[in-house]
Amino acid sequence: MKQTLLVFLFLSLTHSLYAKTSHDSLLVRLNSTLDGKSSFDDKKLNRIEKLEKDLSSNDNPDLNFKYKVYLDLYEEYKSFNYDKAFYYAQKLQQAGVLLHDPVKIAYSRIKFGFILLSSGMFKETFDSLKTVNPKLLDDNARREYYFLTARTYYDLADFDKDNYYMSIYNSRAAKYIDSGAVLCEPNSFEFIYYNGLKYLKAGNITKALTDLKGLFNNYQLTDHQFAVTASTLSDIYIRNNQADSAINLLIVAAMADVRSSTKETAAMTNLAQLLQKNGDIENAYIYIKQALDDASYYGARQRKIQVSAILPLIAGERINSVEGQRRALFFYASSLTVLALIVVVFAVIIYKQLQKLKVADKIILESNHHLQETIHKLNEADTIKEEYIGYYFNLISEYINKLDKFKRSVDNKLTTKRFDDIRILINNINLTKEREELFVNFDRAFLKLFPNFVDSYNMLFSDENHVKLLPNQLLNTDLRIFALVRLGINDTEKIAHILEYSVNTIYNYKARIKSKSLISNDEFEVAIMAIKAV
């Protein structure tokens, strides 16, 4: 991260508290950063892979070594993937118990508390933190304990939104911040940030602004620190009804979150809400979908529920916007229809456009109707969707490139009147090879999602009826039929079309396979659907 560039962006976007600022250039930067999101995630995944390889490379590693690697993996996962972070937080506790080390046990429970808080489990977070004896910890761990407890009270106050309890929770949080601040260097990021947060929650906006803006002006911040500071500062501007400055801060915070592969974040969600209020429905819809993707990837229930509650509102406004455009287009179309009495061709064109618009409008309305049902299926569907969208985009891109190359070649030969070469070019197209390559790519993508599919499938049969694949063979026809069923394709005609068999052949395959299974025919496809994805 180029810290100087970020500071410059911040100073330029907040130079006037009352100026109406254009967000276009920053939104372009954000969209560009989102385009490179996978590369940032890949870097994190590479670090994780190396750590997991280190953990498995030693047959009998020392428990202290395991504890350290578990801690490193937890730090990588804590804002990236809830389930994995939860798993390694548990492994930390187990290692601490096996080591009979009360300090490591206490520290692991702090880490466990953080991940519980990220999922909105306040009671469980307090239960975990109550088991920690701060006196056992060194200054760094104690500081982390105090600041995490403070954040838990602040988040609980924001969640309750009850005037009576908010003041109690905020007061308790402030005391924990004071305890943690004593253990900080006076000029450290933690000292300044948490004091600024305390002033903000206490309503002392002036001091909060001084501390938080001072971090931008005087410190080299990491991407994560920058995102946290910008998001907190945006809350001040939102309270002061300075939406433009808040939006700009949330944009650069969202960019920093993408660069640091942070999935557990509120910046993108808050940005979408502010853009919605500003009337920028298109961008609001893009970013709330992005926020939902991140929340689903991270896996914490509270964040998914929060984002899922906002998505239908923005989607509804987007549909209303489309409906407004439809009404406007209908008005113009009606005017043109009057003129088209003279020129009938124009009337026909307009009529066709209106028909297409009605079809599109009906599709959008139906999509909105099913939106809530779709959200409940996102957990498993999300994984399948991401894998196969990427797979088909790559595949389509490859075919478009081949088609473009073929078009240019044919065009060149037409220009030079080399007609015989065109026939040779066409004859060189090997559709059988293309089809086989398509099936191989499908098999790879499917087994990436369902690596245990073949083993789980074989468990439905006796040993003599197990599928035995050839060397380098990923799936055979039997497996491929039920792989499509597992993906939700139950229509035999569609399966036959995809695999290029007749419908009767597919029926015969299914009947033959089910007759050999250890379970009844009616339960066979239910068992296939029960095979879990990664």
C-alpha cells in the first residue's frame, strides 16, 4: 500500500466540510480494486497454504511449534473465514491445555472471544472472556484483552440501541479502554485510535476528530488500520449529516479492505446504504451484492443477516428505477406511435421494444419475488456459484477467443479469395475433442467442489459394484449423470442434452445404477443430494 497516496486521497476528499463532492473518480478506483480482488485473496491463500504445509510437513512437531502455527493461521483467517478461524481458535485452546500452560490457554480464549464477537454471539464472547485472568498475561496480551472487551460492550450497545443500557455498556467499554491504554505507548496506533473511539462513543466529537484525523496525517497505517480508522471517522460525518465526506471515507476504507482480503467488514455495506440514500441505486446495488458475497464467504451469521436485510430494499429501489425508466420509455414510445402512423416501420420497431421491455420487467419482478427464498440457499449455492461462474466465464472467454481467431482467419481468406483454405480450416475443427475437453473441465470443476463425491457415491453400492476409474480419469458417464443431479439438474432431458445422449439412454443408465445400489430407488437421489461440498 502506498501510504502517501492514501493520505493524499483523504486530505483531498475532506478539504471542505460543506462542499458537494463528486464520488465518480473514487468509485472508479474502487471498481478497479474490486477487479483485482482475486489476486489479493490469492496472496492470502498462498500464505495460508504455506502455513498449513509447515504444520503437516513435520510428522511429530513440538506442541509449542503447533501452537505458533495455529496462531498464525488464526490471524490469517480471523477476518477472512469464520469457520476456519473458529477451528484454529479451538486448536489453540487444545494445544494450550496439552501444554498445561495457563498463559497460552488464556490467550487462546481471547482469540476465541474475538471470533465469537465477529459472529454477533455476545453472551458466548463474554463467557469466553470471563474465563481469562488478565494477571497471567503479558502487557501485549492484556492490552488485547481489554480492547476486545471494550469492543464487545460497544458492539452490544450498538446492537441493543436502548438508551438506558447503551450508556451502561458504553461506560463499561470506556473503563476497559482506559485499562488498555495504560499498557500502550502514548504515540501508538492503538492508544490514539481507541481513545478516539472512546471520545466518539461518549459524544465528544471534537476530540474524536482530532485523534482519528491525526492518525491519517502523522502515521504510516497498514491497510487494515486505515480501513478501521476511515470507517470509524465516517461514522462521525454521518452523525453530522456530512454524507459526501462519509461516502468518500467509506470508499477508501472498502478499497483497503479489499487489498487486505478482509471479508468481515461493514465499510462496503455502509457505503451501499449511503449511496442508496444519495440516489445512486446502481452502485448501491453493486456494492451491497459485493458485501453479501463477502459476508457469505466469511460465514458469520450476524453479518449475513445484516446484509441480507438491506439487499432487498436496494434491489426493490433498483426495480422501481427500472419501472420508472419503463414508464418513461412507454411515454416516448406512445408519442412515436402517433408519428408512426405515417411511417409504419417505426411503429413496428417500437412495439417490439415494448414487448422486450415487458418481458424484462416480468423477469425482474419474478426475480425480486424469489430473492428472499434465494438468500436462504446462499450458503451452499454460494460455493457452487463462484466455482462454476468462474469456470464458465473462462470457458466462454476461451471460445470467444477461438471464435474471434477463426473469424479473422476466415475473413482474411475471403479477402484473398482462398476458398479452399476456408474448407480446410473448417474441417480442422475437432468437435469431438472440444466436447471431451468440455467434460474434463466440468469434471475438474465439480471435483474441486465435491472432492469426496466418488468415495461417497461408492458407499451407496457393494464392493463389487464400486466405480473403478481408469488412470487419469476423473469421472465416468455414471458419475457424471449424478454429478449433474447433485448440482440441481434433475430434468432427464437436460442431462441427456448436456451429455449428448438420448433421453432413453439416460433413463436406462439411471435405472441400471439404482438397481445395483444398497438403498431403494426412491432414496438414491436423496442420498446423492446429501453429499457435502467443501
